[in-house]
Amino acid sequence: MNAHEREIAVVGSGVVGLTTAVELLGRGSPVRLYTRDVDSPPASSVAPAMFTPYPGPAPERFRRWTTAAYARLCAVAASHPESGVGVGKLREYFYAPRKAEPWLGELLHAKDLPRREPFTAIIDTVRPHVDMLRYLPWLRAEFQRLGGSLIQRDVAKLDELLDLGHTRVVNCSGVGAAVLARDPLVRSMHGQVLHVPNDIGLEYSLHDDAPGGLVAYVFRYADRLVVGGTFDEVREREGTDETSLRAVVERARNLLRLDGHPRWRELATTILQARAARRPARGVANVFEDIRLEVEDVGPDRRIVHHYGHGRMGVTIAWATAAEAADACERALRPV
């Protein structure tokens, strides 16, 4: 058996790929992580990122993954403060009627606040907040600490890695799965956010579900606020757009005003940075989180575990789906 046969190949260095690699390494499996560019930050670095479950997966899977991932991120927050994961309050304003899952409300410690026009509900929850500018470097450091190998390679076909001798490949290629897995459901969405100082003394995070999909959010982290956002079909220009970002700030200030913050006009008077990226999504119509997590048998003792399609909740449930992807890799070694 050569080295590649022993090593599991993971494709993709975004949050799903890194989390999967760390999960496998933590179980004692050697891992080679293949990425197109070891220096370029992946789309995950632009994620806001808040624990935000979206009900794209089947209900039973959705509940299992959400519950397991919430516990894991809370554990990371408690044991690794350097990771950028913290647990804090999110206040949500709903304009449209919402269907509340009792189990999800219980998990997030939901508290209904007095309703007032024009909102149908105002709810406080307790959620993991993930500072991606610290979290991704922490995940990569964990990967290296556990002995993972990072390989720069532009993988054109997953068969390439099987031909190298890998018997198990985990496909966490995100947007790249449109080509690598020949998946017509995968598409790109363009996302933009602003990082600004918390010079207004905001003490908790805010989010709304504004009509037309133009949501506003202000997420509070240790040393900054992340203000957003946009989530659009990829345009010809993939960078930041001043017009869109001005509209984002206007919506976010209005949300602060509605919440009663006395310094709402001062939000984002200083900009630390504007960030944009192509974010992977999977599904049809208004579905963006149709996660594919399944094993493809591609020959004797050769398996591909497809693990992509997380859309807007890659950070949210990556630990839970990574655990199931690792289970699938372990089963692939067992005799039938």
C-alpha cells in the first residue's frame, strides 16, 4: 500500500473542506487537502458568519445536523477562545409571518419580545458568532497541528486523485462541484459585506427579513461589526459595488433605528474593509442549501464522498456534516 492509499484526499480549502479534514485527522486518518491556491482566501472568508440554519435539507437531517453543530460550535467557543467563535445574542425582526420549529427555538434559547408594527415577531436568540478572519486561520492551524498535508493543485477531475492512488476522495469543492461532480444544481451567488469598527457601542447582533430579500444585519464580534448584506446571482463584475454597499449601510442603519439604538446614524461612518466573493449554492428556484452528502462507488475499493451544497450555512453545520462525511470514509474501508 502506497502513501496515497492510506491518505484520504479532501478537495477544497473552504470552511467545509477544512472542517472535514480536521474531523478526519482528529479520528486518526491521514489527510491530503487539495486546493487551487494555498494563499488566496476562499469564499468562506467573506461569510458574515452567524449560526443560521436554513431548512434546505430533509427535516430529519436538518434537525440532526443543526443540533449537533450547535453543540460543537459552543464547545469550540468554550475551549478555544482564539478560534474567533463566541456565543452571543441575536435579535431578529420579522416582517413576514414565520413558521417556528419548537425544537429550534428551544435550541437557540428563543425569547419572544413584545410585537409592534410593522413586524410580525421580534425574537432574541443565543447563537454562536463566528469571526471568519480568525476562524479560518484557526482551522488551518488545527489542520497543520494534526499533521495534515496541504497540496496546491488545480484539480480538473476527481479521477486524477484516484489515479494518484487515493482510495477515498471527499469532494468539498463548493462552486467547483458544478464541474467536478457535473452537478447542474450548483450555482454561484455574489455576496458583499462591510467590516466596520464598533464605535457605536452595539451590545448584540441584529437581523431582519426585509421584503424582497434585501435583508439587513449587523453582527457583533470582539473587535468589529460585520454589516450586510447582498446575495445575488453572480454578475460580470465580481468585486465590491459601491452602490450596493451604500444601500446595505442604509438598511442596516434603519434596522438600528427601529431597534432604538441612539447612534444609528453613525454606523459605518468608518469602513475597515469591504469584502466580496462568489458564494456556492445548490438547489432550484429559491433553494440554496440542498446539501449533497452521499457516497459514489467508482470502482473496486474506490469511493468519492460528495460533501457540498451548504449555501449560506456552511459555517453553521460544517462540523455536523463533516462528522457524517468522516463516517462514510470509515465505512468505505470496511469489507462488504
